[in-house]
Amino acid sequence: MKACTVCKMISNKDHCPSCGSPTSDNWSGLLIITDPGDSAIAKELNIKIPGEYCLRVR
């Protein structure tokens, strides 16, 4: 699994399916957002698309 260096979305690809930025293997902290409209954490992190995200990526 890899995480986007910009939006922090987790995927298996070399480039993020959401924003097209490069991804990294060096990440930590798993966050699963199912309903971004109702989630205070999603609003705080400016997440608008449901999915898996990391908290820290290098």
C-alpha cells in the first residue's frame, strides 16, 4: 500500500487516483472515511472523497 504525498489517500498505484500526485511507501496512521460530509475529522483534514487515508506521509 502507498499513500499520496499531497492528499494522503492510500492506494496500490504509483500515482494517486484522486489527484495524480506521486505516492510513497513511507506512511503511518490509517484513517478510514466513509461519510466525509458528516465527519468532523474529514472536515478538519479537508477530505471530500470517501476512502482510506494516512495521517503522516514522507
